[in-house]
Amino acid sequence: MENYVWFILGGYLSGSVLFAYSIPKAIKHIDVRTVSEDGNPGTYNAFKYGGFWCGVCVLLAELLKGFLPVWLCMRTLGAGRLPFALVMASPVFGHAYSVFHHGRGGKAIAVSFGVMIAILPEIRPLVILIACYLLFSLLLPIKDHRMRSVVTYACFAAASILLIEKTQIVLGNLIVAGIVIYRHTRGRPEEAIGTYSRDTKRMFKLR
């Protein structure tokens, strides 16, 4: 367990770097947390408000920060022990509750995909997550983005229990799903960073 602690800490610090905030800030001189309606420092808002190339840079950086600590742990210590589940979850938790932003963070979608890419050639978690997103985006579309993400990650967690044998991978998927679901419900980014959408602000002014 002692050896895994360093990768858990490294994963948390890696996840805590909010590229969807820092890259648009550097390239376009905008704070996506204040210009967006949901206040989320995430890849979607980087594309929407920063433009295509800004969004691509953010997407790659967000994937990498989830990928790198998990991949390094697999190559160094392997993925055969239970603490590996915490290594998987650490960059996702870091993005959701960044130490560099006073515990404020984002919804942790892109970084969770980076984690699933890192555990290849165990391909089932990545395939399941992609399949769930496609299912609720195209075949059984859920219009509300927040609800779509909640349902997607809930199904991802359930499918992981049913279809994956490795306990540490299943546990990692469950923790990742739990973090994302919480951030989309009770731990909403706009609450965490202290900003609200324009409609919400107007609602409070009317009261």
C-alpha cells in the first residue's frame, strides 16, 4: 500500500490542474467559470467559449492528466492489487476537488476517459463507458446534460459489476462513477466554485 500512496497523491495533484480553466485563460484571456452558464471548468466550455483549437488542447490535456498517473502505476507496480482502485480514482477526484483551486473543480468527464484509456489492454471499462454515452446521447437520448451524465455513469457502474472480473478495476470504476455522479447532483460545479448561471442569479434577485 505504501508504494501506491505516491501514485494516489500524484494522481490527485495531476487531476487538480484544471486545464479547462488555465488554457482558455492563457490563449483567449477568458475565465470559462464566469462566462459559462454552468460555471464548469470543463472541456465542453473550453470548446464553446475558447474555440476549436483551444478545446482540442484542453481535451488532450484533460485526457493525459487522467492517463499518465494510472499508466505509470501500472508499469511500475502493476494493477493487480486493491489499492490500484484508488490510483484510478485519484485524478478524477483531483479534478472534482482541486487542491490548487481551494477544493473547487469540474465534472470530471474527460479525465475519467483518460483513466479508462490508461488501463488498456483491459478494454472493457472504456468500451462500456463509450457505449453508455452513445446509448443515452443517440439511441435513447436524454436532453438534459446533467441527467444524461448521471444515468451514463450509473449504468457504467452497474455494467462494470456485471461484466468485469478484476475486483480492483470494478472498485475503481465504482469510485470514479460515484465522484462524477456526485458532482452532477449534490456537488454541482456552480455551487462548488461559488458562481451561478445568469438565470439562477435573476431568480435570487426576484426573491
